[in-house]
Amino acid sequence: MKDIGGQAVIEGVMMRSGKIWTVAVRSPEKEIIIKKEGLLELPGPLKMPLLRGVVALVQSLNIGIKALLFSAEASGHEEEKPSSFSLVMTVVVAFGLGIGLFLLLPLYATKLLGIIFHSISESSLMFNLVDGIIRVIFFLAYILSINMSKDIRRVFQYHGAEHKTVHAYEAGVELTPENVEKYSTMHPRCGTSFLLIVMAMSILIFSFIPKEWPFIEKFLSRMILIPLIAGLSYEFIKYSSKKMNNPVIRTIAMPGLYLQKLTTGSPSRDQLEVAIEALKEVLKTESTDSKTKERDSDALVG
């Protein structure tokens, strides 16, 4: 059985394996529209531990953008296809806002707190612990704020449908809405859990940055260390998802699982049908394409 990854999109779900990704979207006419694309096999060096996680995230970002654009058009949320320039600018702005909100602002806030509470500025571990806590608070506030949007809540329902469908596939049951809805909306390989692990891992890694360094050097060094943190976090998620019966691993993974309660919703039968169709299309290609060498997916679930 192969690892299947995925992502919720606008009125739909994207699923992917090592060979192909598909996205299924419910159109305004209530039909399920499907798009699929093949994936190139990565060369051996890019599959090495740590490096494969960074490559997988870049690949997932590329696929995710394509899936979102298709879903916006197929669901009737986007009448005109955006230009390449506007798409690039949207990604650049979103990346910049993410860096500012979850990296620069927490660092500056911690610096200000260090002026008031000297114990923070005198210890690199304490400084990064406070910085990490602020980062988590900002992340939770962001999740709670976007939950106020009706459209986002529907995306989160499709996120739940994606998780339930992957769980059903991994359990080996027939993929029907009746069977799939019995499973949990929480999955150990979820991108939400991954982000929480990234924040926890950053506290440890950033502690090695000398506390005497100026603010700008601390910020730039954190930027440079992002790929390392992402790679380590990916390896932990991949390993822990296969060792959930281990009580220690499960305890460490539990905060990420509970956090998914904020990013997944209980899906309807219609939404489950969309997720099932996306996965069936992936499995159909996997089973019929016998000429392509089998390979595991490096994608996260949602």
C-alpha cells in the first residue's frame, strides 16, 4: 500500500501518489470535475533524508497552487484565469506576509520583552522558547481568525473529507461515503501537524544562534535555517506516522493531532464523494500504469 498525500481546495480535494496528482471539484451544476497530471520521478540525490523533505515541500507548493487555481475556476469562484504575473505576485506577497507574521514579528516582540525581562535576553534557550511560544500564539490566532470565514470553513470540511478518505484507504475498506465517514478527521501526516512540529523544532535549532548577534543577523540566520528545520520536521512526521502505536511517539504527536480539530470539519456525504473520486483516480492510474516504476509519495496529508 502506497502513501497517499492530499490537500483540500475550493469545493474539492487534491490527492497525489508518487506517480500522479489529481484534483476533484464539485461544479456549480453539482458535477464532479477531475484534473490530473503526472509527476516526474526525482533523481536519487534528491531523495536523501532531510533534502527530500525540502524538495517535497517545494513540489507540494507547486502542485497546491495548480490545484487551487483549477478548483477556483471549476467551482465558479474565478471567472477569469489569472495571469502568470499576478500569480507570481500573489505567491510572493503571501510568502512575505508569512515571513513577517511568523518569523520577523515574533523575533522583534521577543527582543522587546528581553529589554523588560533580562532573563529572556541573557539566555539563548529562554529567548527562543519565548519566541517560539509567541509564534505558536500567532499561528493559533491566525487559524481562529480564518475560521470565521464561511468559505474557509467549507475548505476545512473538505480537509476532513480528505483525511477520512485516506484513513479508509489505509484501512483497506471499500471507498464508499458510508464506509469513509466512520473514520477520523485527524491524520498523523497532516500539514497542520507538520507546521506545529516546525515551530517546536525551530525553538531547538534557533537556540544555537549566538544571543550576542545583532537583530538583523539573528533574523537572516533564521531564514537560512528554515530548510534544515523543514527537513528535520518532515523526517519526524514521516517516521512518527508509522510509529503511532509507540506511546512516546503518540504523545509527542498528540498536540498536532488535536490542532487539526481547528483545521478540519465534519464533511457531508457530497464532500466525501468528491474526496473519494480524487483518490480513486489516483489509484486507477497507479494500478494501470505498470510501465512506471513504483515509488512512494513524499506528500503530506492535507
